[in-house]
Amino acid sequence: MNIKYIGNDTKKSENGKIHVQNGNYTGCGARIDDNPQDWVKTSQSVTCDKNGCKN
């Protein structure tokens, strides 16, 4: 299961990007549990091209 960022903090991640979920973080290191309302689980393909999510 991947995770999609739906928040508005563009310093963290772009809205709509889909990341690999790894515990309380994304594969590229963004923290999920500090603002859980900004994230939704998805079965869509990963669209984040940062190291850790892309490869």
C-alpha cells in the first residue's frame, strides 16, 4: 500500500504525489504521523521521484 500527500505544505511534499510508505515515514523521508490528516492510503502507483520512493 502506498500513501498520497493531500496537504498544502509544499516544503514537505507536492500535493497529489504518491509515495512508498515505510512505517511513519515515506520512502523519501517525509514524516506521516505529524500531520496524518494530510495523507491517504492508496493502491495507485508511486509518482514521487525522490530517492527512497522511486527506487
